[in-house]
Amino acid sequence: MNNIIEIPKTQVVMAFVATCIEATARLLNVSYKDVYQRMKKVGIIEHYIIPHYEALHSESRENLAEGMVECLNNWEEEK
């Protein structure tokens, strides 16, 4: 009766990436597709969100989204 389903960490991290994208899109009032493309273009997903999952996932959604916006803007300025 108490079946516990274990989800691979890769899937958990990818769900977190989706949460980061969606929360950022909501804060910016743009589509998640736009945010995904912007993040992909500067490499935030693979070079920031995934490697820092452990630290980032403990943040509130509000703080996470605000941090993602700041990070995205900074990375875009550098490119």
C-alpha cells in the first residue's frame, strides 16, 4: 500500500529547470518560450542552473525568479 516511487535525480533537476523558466517568465510577464530561448542562448541552464541545483532549489520561488532575472540580464550583457 505504501508504494514509494523514486524519481531519478536527472528528472528532478529538469523539473526544477522548468520551474526556474516558468517563474522567470511570470515575473517578466513574457512567455516561457521566450525565457527558455534567452537562457539557452547565454548558457544559463547548463552552466548555472543545473550545476548549482543544490543551492538554488532551497530558495523561495520569488527569490529564485528575481535571481534568475538578474542573472539572465547580466549574462546577456556579457555576451
